[in-house]
Amino acid sequence: MTASTQTLPQHVDVLVVGAGLTGIGVGHHLRKLQPAKTFAILEARGAMPRRPYIDMGTGYVNRAMHLFPQQGTEGPWVAAQDYKNDRRMLGKDPIEDTALSFAVATAKTLDAVR
């Protein structure tokens, strides 16, 4: 679905928040694997200031900085690249989510993604 915020549907089966690499990837796979499902991808660019994902003064990196992902200015959208800080923020809880399913990939699931 391609739409502006002026024409959003009243109902969708799946709502994807964020039109970054992951959000667009989810939309691509939904369209391919679940073509009967309706979905919308929402992006709030401008709602939070963005800054470069990495902070380097190297010229060759700076020339390509517009191609890199970005991060926000407040957590959890800040990638501090600090293991101790990330561990403290994320805690030690296991990943438990009824919407996620973890399984070993089979030839059938790999073919479906291709």
C-alpha cells in the first residue's frame, strides 16, 4: 500500500511502525508471504531529531554518512554502542513475545523467503 497520512485506512491487519530498513523489509515480506493481509507502514520523520548512527571524523565515512542508518536523540532509539549501557538498559530478561515465533529454518521456510 502506498498512501499519504491523508488517506490512511480505518483498519489494517498489520501495522508496522517505522519505515526504516526493518519496517520496509517487514512490508516486503508481508506482501510476499501473506498477500491477503492488509498493512500500513507509519513513519514519523521529524517527530524526533535524528543524528548520525556513528560519529566519526573520517572524511570517507562523512562523505557517505547520508547512506547510513540514523539514530534518535533519546532511548531506545539511541545506539550508544556501549555494551555495559545496553545491558543495563535491556536487563537480563529472556525474550518472550507471543507475536514472535523462534524456530529452526527448514528448506520450506527458506524457499518461502526467496
